[in-house]
Amino acid sequence: MTAAKLKQLAVAAKIDAKTQLRLGTDGPWIAAERVKGLFPASTTEDLRAKSTNSEQVRSDEGLATPDEQTNQHESSHGRSGPAHPYQAPHPIDQSGTEDASTRDVDSKRSLEVALRTIWLKPRQTIRWLIAERPGRDAIVLAMLTGGVRVIDDSILTNRYSLIDVRLILAPIVVPICAVIGVLVLFVFGFTHTIVGGAFGGQGDHRSLRTAFAWSLVPSIFSLPMSLLLLLAIMLLPSIGSLPDWLLNLPFAVLFLWGLVIEIGGISAAHEFSIWRALVTFVVSLILLTLALLIVVQAAVMLTI
């Protein structure tokens, strides 16, 4: 089972401090109280005192715990490895014993970890985000991406000057594109949920929104690259004479890496293999393209 499901069992009091857990079918049995972050620190002693029996919880695919930083091979059932990729260096204490300011600092530090690891460990990072921050950052990331792309496209189109009509109209255009970014987030999240569910996935809409939103992180970083490119052209005009494909290569890499993160996120959210995630992505893209073509065709027919 995933770390998120294990945590749900703990919250629902289905397991207690003495419940026996193990990783996979060969791992040693350990008491649940030893799993860091599974129970609030302030209630661990109470749970230990109330515990009278031990319940064995096992999974054919492997058990993910918050303090185990490993990634097993996918099982024959097509499931992905453990759900918890890493333990945030400053986990959030949900017991309520800490003050709000401390919890805010811990949350920001955990978010910083996710922003670093999303690049090289997309599936593991998104699993952690789904377990700890489901849907919390999705809308913000979608709005940032929508607004950044307008400015980024304007800079790339007019590389020799910051004067562009889209930049002049930025106070109006950026908020509109931010709203469009949120709509795209919900559309893709819904589509990935339905299509992935048809292929045996278990992810809900909020989990898929989280996965899609975090796949947009590379797109946000394209704006600093565009500004650096513009600055380089201003300082060395000869750079502007380079082939377009060469100048656009870094942005193409960011775009492709965003797709890699998105497919890995679909796999993490639905808890199935990367190949099913790839098929889910392709089918979703085809369905959305067909739907867009139908809408455009209907709009053309209505205007005639």
C-alpha cells in the first residue's frame, strides 16, 4: 500500500503504535511507532499505551513508509514502487502542539525540497506531494505558468527589444492567461483521472491535478532563461544570428522534461507502471485534441 493509505489507516485508528509493518514480502517486521511521521509525536505515547494487540499489515508490492528512501522495481501487477520517495528534512508536525509560525516554516522548507527533487525524482516527489500537500500548490503553479508563458513567448518572439504589445498589455493579458492556466489544470486533471481509471488507476482528481501542476515547474523556469538570452543578445548581438533551433534548444529541453515529469506524476497518482502512464497521457492528449477540434468546428459553423 502507499504511504498515503497507510497514513489514512493511522488517522482512522485502524492501526496503532504496535501494529506490525514490513517492506515487501521479505522485509523485517517492525512496530508502526518506529515509522517516522506516521503518528503525531504528541500522540505516540497514547497510542502505545492503548495498544493491546498487534495487527500485521503487508502488501504484495511493497510497503512505503515516510522514512524509507528507496524505490523498488515495479511488480508483475504493473504497480509502481513505494509511495514515499523521501522524507522531507523538516516534516510538518500535524499534532497541533507547535505554533503556526513553526508549521509554516516547516511547510516552506518541505516545499523547497520538492522544488529541487522534482527534476530528478519526479515520481517519488509527486508521491510525497500527494501524501503531504495534495492540491495545495496546484492552482498557484497553474496561474504562474499561464502568466509566465505570455511574457516568455513575447521575449522569444522579439529578442532584440523588451518593447512588445503583449508586454505593454501584460497587466490585462497575464491575469487572463493565468485563469486559462487554471482551466487547463482542471481539464487535464479530469481527463487523466478518467482515462487512467479506465486502465486500472486509483488516482482521484486532486491527485492528478497535483501531478499535472508540478509538471509545469520547468515551464516557469523558462522565463529566467528567456531574460538571460535577451541580455546575452543585447551584449553580444552576434548571438542573435545563431540558428533558431539552437537558440530554442534549452526551451525544448524544459518542455520535454515537463512531459517526463507529467508522465511520472500520472504513474505516481494512479499507482501503476510508467507504461500505463504513457498510454494514459497519449490517450488523454488525443481525446482533448479531438474535443478541441469539435469545438472549433462548431464555432466556425455557428459564425457562417
